[in-house]
Amino acid sequence: METINTSGRRKTSVARVYLSAGTGKITINKKDLNDYFTVPSLQGAVHQPFTLTQQEGKFDVKANLNGGGITGQAHALRLAISKALVELDETVKPVLRAAGLMTRDPRMVERKKPGQKKARKRFQFSKR
């Protein structure tokens, strides 16, 4: 099996993933998964595509993450892994789609408008 290259995005985070046959080792920015994501729920989010498709320990993942915070990066990585698994085997797509892992979350930070403090917050108004 050759290496499969996919990408995933969430907010301002971008994950580039290289999936290859292996023993289940996940390396992110040259660090181990447990060192990069110390929060167990984020580690679970990264493992979720493998768990749903019963493919734990079959693939090695090398990922480059940049931008955003740790939650956005974890969900970008989850999307990229899901896309790589579908590219490898099309039959797992309905399972991943049902769990909501094949959809890119379109929510982004709203831009700041001129004449306001933030995107929606106004400067204090004084009547007199």
C-alpha cells in the first residue's frame, strides 16, 4: 500500500495527513499523539475514525498541523483521517458519514466591523 495524502480543515486549523500501512502509530508535528494532545477527549476524537471502522492499529499516521487552537486542530485531523480512510476503502464512507465525520464544519470567526468594538459588540452609547 502506498501513502495516502489528504487534508482537513476546521476554523483556521489545517491538518495534512499521510496515512500508510503500519502498527497504529500517530505522529503529529514530529511528536507522539499523547504528547501533542494531552486532553483525553481530543485523543479520542483523533482515534474515532479508526474505532468506527474497526481499523485500529492497522495504519500509521503522520500529520502536519498548523493554525488555530488544539480543539480545531484535533477536529481538522479527524476529518483528514476520515477522508484518507474513505480514499482507501469506499465502503466505510456511510459509517463515517452517519457519525458526522465526513462533513467539514463551516463555522468560522465573524469579522470585526468598522465603528464597532468586535463583530457584534458596539461602543457604549450615551444619550446625553
